[in-house]
Amino acid sequence: MERKEISKAVLKRLPGYLSYLKGLDVQYISATAIAAALNMGEVQVRKDLAAVSDGGRPKVGYERATLIDDISSFLGYDNTTDAILVGAGKLGQALLGYSGFDAYGLNILAAFDVNPAAREVDGKQIFPVCALPEFCKNRNVLMGIITVPASAAQEVCDRLIDCGIKAIWNFAPTHLEVPKGILVQNENMATSLAVLSMHLQAQIKK
Amino acid sequence: MERKEISKAVLKRLPGYLSYLKGLDVQYISATAIAAALNMGEVQVRKDLAAVSDGGRPKVGYERATLIDDISSFLGYDNTTDAILVGAGKLGQALLGYSGFDAYGLNILAAFDVNPAAREVDGKQIFPVCALPEFCKNRNVLMGIITVPASAAQEVCDRLIDCGIKAIWNFAPTHLEVPKGILVQNENMATSLAVLSMHLQAQIKK
């Protein structure tokens, strides 16, 4: 189908539909049934799915396999995105060794570290940071994952942008300054933990 | 100092200050300097810090070590929070083996899985899910981490709540229904990847 412009809000809901659909074992499914299962508004689900798939038929709904393909293809999960990771500490190594990203079309090619403690993790090589520019240029890498400490994150971010990186997945608990056209997606585990632990403290005081 | 009520917005900014302060090597620091470094409003930083620390002095600022202690203690990082993790697949094992959570006062005691593939990861035991109620009761665990597939997450969530869990850190890409008084913090990596990969597709088309 012709590719429509969709909002970031719709985009953020699509992975939820996808994971729900993948867990099912039926041939057809209606937007109504999906809405009920995910506790969402039926109109919203209907519009979201119509934005990415032509396959809905009245009274029958969507063929599950086709809908999965349409959402995956819309999200770019069928085109693999190559990424590099900077900061091969505990979290970096955990991400490097996590094979679950394949399902989302993310392929971490290699990691970089100022002072690599190991030469590879799960078959992925860890290079010194000075090798970054050449690697990014040769492999035409556009996505960078930052897993360095907060104090080093901005410098790493600047280097990645110099190397041609356009999208940054930031796991460092800090704000990054970037020029226009560069997207930063923050994954702040420290913030999540602060919210959770504050809730528990409030519960315990009750 | 007397504990004040603070908003969730303030709470979410505190880990950022903390990680910035930890990366510094000075004895005193002013709210003005912190605001400039983190590219934030000076008034906001001043108010945030005053809410958690009494230590600010005119013209001198805060003693860095004291401010670090005050924020850490406010966030409960000095009281260790015990948690259990359900779903010992790739992501679950990565989190289980990640030692960086210690710094935030999170201690993952053990993991549970419907069908444990291993008996332990990095010295942490993996038990069958049926052992969950007894373990949570004996150890008085209040935080649960969900790393099962989306299709199983709600069932796991319900079981955790039955076991007395009050705060849930959800890594499954799905919406969870919970009763009042239970906090769910979602960590949706699939959503982050969708946003990043969509940005790259738009960049490439330009």
C-alpha cells in the first residue's frame, strides 16, 4: 500500500499490536477483538491498523499473518538496521549479547570502548574508540547506542554525529545536545528505578 | 531534613543530577553551574535541589559529597530494594547479570521461569514459576521485573500481585492492567527501536 504519514503516537502503539498478534494462534482477527484484548479504544485500533495495512475486510477482520507482515514492514523490521554501540561496560555487554533485537531488525555490528576489557562478547568485536570514524564510514552505519557513563555521554554523542550517525539510542542517564535532524531516544533505567523505588517507599510508610 | 512531597517530574530529574555530580571532581558546586552544565533552567535546578537537600549556602553552593548523599538517600539508593525477575530468557538473563543496578540500590534476588533453561546466571538462581508465592512471602519482596513475552505478561503480572508485589518494572511490550496502589513502570525497548528506525527511514528517503 502507499505509505502514509503517521504520527509518533501511532508509531509507538504498533509494536504493541505486533507482539500481541505474534502471540496468537488464529487465522483471522478483527480490530474489535484486538482492542478488547489490549484494553484500547476500538476506533483507535481500527484507525491505527488502517494506516499500515490494506488487509482488513468487513465481518472477517484481518488475516493475522498478513497484518503481522504489514506492521513489521511498516516498522522497518524487515530491513535490518545496522548499529554500533559505544561503552562496553556491564550494560553495553548485556545489550551486545542480547539476541532479542534481531526480531526488531536491529543488528549491532560491533562495540567501541576507550579501554576495551575484552576483545569480543558473544562473537561481536570490541574496538578502541579511535577506530570509530573509519568503521562507521566503511559500513555506512547510521545508528549509535550509547552505554557509557553519563559524564562521557555528550562527548561520545558528538563523536558519533561527526561519524555520520543520525539516530542515537541513549542509555546514559543524561541529557544530550544534538543538532537538528539527529534523533535521540532516551532509555533511562535510573529514572524508572527512581519512580519505582519512590512508590515502594510511599507504600511502606502507609 | 524533613521529607517533603515532591512531584514525579522532580523525581525524574534527580537521577540526572546525581550522575552528573558523581562525574565531577570539585568540592563545591552551585545550582547555577549545574543548570548550565545540564542545559536546564537555573530556577528549576535551584528548586529541585532545595527540595531534597538543606546544604546549599549563598555564594558557595552545595558541598558536592553532601549533595550526592542527600539525593541518593532521597531516592532510596541507600536502602536496598529487593526484587525478583520473571522470564529468564535473553533479556532477563542480561538484566540478571548486569551489576550496574547495585548503584541504584536494586538487588535482584532470583529469577523465575516457566521452563528454566539454566539453574543460575552469574550466581543468581533461576527457579520454576511455581516457587514464586513462597519465595516472595519468605523474603518479603515488593518489586517484580517482568521480562516474559508480551503474550504472557498479564498473567505473570496478576501472579506477582497475588504474591504481594507492589511495584512492577515491565519490559514486555504490552499494556498491563493493575489494581489501584500498584505501580507499573514500562520499559519498552521495541517502541524505542520503532521510533529510531522510523527516523532513519525518513532520513534515508530525503
